[in-house]
Amino acid sequence: MPRLPAASLAVLMLAACTPRPREEGPQEQPPPQVVLHGARLESYQGEQLTLSGTAERLTYQRAGGDVQGTNAVLKVPPGQGAVKGPAGTSGGMVVRAPNMEGNLASKQLVASGGVVIRTGEGMVVETPRLTYDATTGQARGNEGVTVKGPDYRLRSDRFELSTQDETFIFDGSVETVLGAAE
């Protein structure tokens, strides 16, 4: 009799250690190959710095080149054709977003979660989401945009931004108020 309980215990332990078959369901994404916390970023075209910044957390999938960042701040240096502002101001812009997703191969980026762009001339642009194409230097937003400048305010349905010459095009229903920006 003492052997029967020991044999039963061994069978139970063996059954508990065998892997269970996977349940059918949605396939999980594999974990990223690289996760960086407190990452500093720099992007170059040849020897020219085209973008720099930081991200609280940055993930990278080597196989497809996908990158995801949280609480990201990107600095775009002044473009070649940038218009120089009044004395004491500089060109370039800073883009802040809670979420950024991009692909290194396609050079595409989507910023979302409440994007804020600040230019060296004092313009503050807020939009829920924007897409950026690094090959053309163009950013676009189709979910509305508000702009505050030193002496104006603007609201628009859509916008395009050229980072090379730092110009904005506002489209759709556009409302502008000149004077103090509050």
C-alpha cells in the first residue's frame, strides 16, 4: 500500500509538469528586440543632423525596422530655406507627443495623443495627430489644428508643414483672429 500513494504522487507531478496545449486565440506580438528607457535620438542624412530628441521609452523591432516611442520630444533644426525671424529668434522646431510610431525603412512617423509643435518664432501648434515623411520633409494633420502666435490665433481643419522651409499651409475651414493671442 505505501507504494501506491507514492506512484500516484509521481504521476500527478509528471502531469503537472507537462506543457499544456495552447488555446486558440489572437496571436500575440513578439516582444520588441530592443527596449530603451530614457533614449536619446539623432538622425542624419549624410553628415547633416536632420532630427534629434529624446523618448521616455523606445522600442525597436530589428526585423521590420518598426520603432515606437512614448513621451517623445523631437528637435528639427532650421531647414536650408528657413526664413530667419526677428533678432533673438531662431528657426527650427520642437515636436512633443505622448506616442510616436515609425519605420526606419520607409522613413514614416506618426505622432499622436496630443501633438504640440513649437517654432523658434514663437508659434505653438496643437493637433491630435500628425504624420511625417522624412523623405520629403512634410508633415500633415487631418484632425484639426489650433495655432497661437505672438499676436494671432488660428484654427483649421487640416494642415501641411514643410520642415525644410518651415512653412505651414492651413486648409478646410480656417478661422484667424489677429491681435493679442491671450
